[in-house]
Amino acid sequence: MKKILVGAAILAAVIVAAPAGAQQASSSSITYGISGGLVLPTGDIGNTNGAGFNIQGHAGFRPASMPFGLRGDLGLWTTPGKTITPISGGSSTSYPGVTWFTANANAVLNFESQKDATFVPYVIGGAGIYNGSEGIGTKFGLNAGGGVTFKLSGFDAFAEARFHNIFTDGNASRLIPVSFGVNFRP
């Protein structure tokens, strides 16, 4: 839990410092935003938990002359538990839902064909810490995925999907958040 609080403090510092940094580094792009959508559990956790939702906050930095950037995410995900009844009859087994608090640091590669392109595909990947309820605790994980940004006047809309592999005890927990959001450029 301490790691999540440290991650939250670092992301908050980036968000607070972003407007000052944007004034000093006009050749760079600093963004912050929010997103939300579905969380689809796969593998073993998909057998015991159903599709849930996610909400996340983002802060990013990208030098104007580079296709690479950095983005930090803080998120809250939920996956409801399932009740499973054996096909052959017998008693049902109920599994609890899981709430996840996430903090990720990511690298982003934009495929911007021209400086003022409106439609910009990207790939994203990184590492983070994940705190799961129901005795899961705080674990390390990796993520990778892609999305598309639509540059609008003063803000960007985006849609993305990522695969998160969380190194939980036993088998890894694997979740795929599909998110839609907005990023603001101060």
C-alpha cells in the first residue's frame, strides 16, 4: 500500500508541476486527463471474476520533436465475482469480486505522420504496481497495448486497450482494460 501512496504522490507532483513546466518548455507537450471503460479478466481470474469497469487518471510528457513520450497512470478497477454451478449438479461456488488500485509508468510511441495530424495511433507499455483486494495484496506487473488519439481543439480524445500481466501468487492475474478518455494540453 505504501508503494501505491508513493506512486500517487509522484503522479500528483507531475500534475501540479505540469502547467509550470509547459510554460518553461514550450517545445514540449505536457498532458493530463481521465479515462474509463471496461476491464476484461482473462485466464484463471476470468474463470472466477466477470467483466468490470475502470477509471484512471493520467499525466504525460513528450518532447515536441520526438515520437516517444512518458505517461503515468493511477487507476481504480473492479471485477465482480462469479457464482459457478457444476454442470453435473451439486452446490454452487461463489467467488468474491476484486478491487484493484493501479499505478503504472509507461513509455508511449506515437505514429504521427505529420506535425498537425488529427488521427494519431500509438503503442504503450510499461510497468507498475497493483494492489488487489481479497488477500491479493500489492504486486508488480507489466502492461502493453495500443490506441488511437484524436486531436481536437485544446484537448485530445483517445481509445486504447492494454494487456496487464500482474504477478500474483500462483498463476498471474491477467486483465485487459478497454478505455476511452480525454487528455488536456495546458
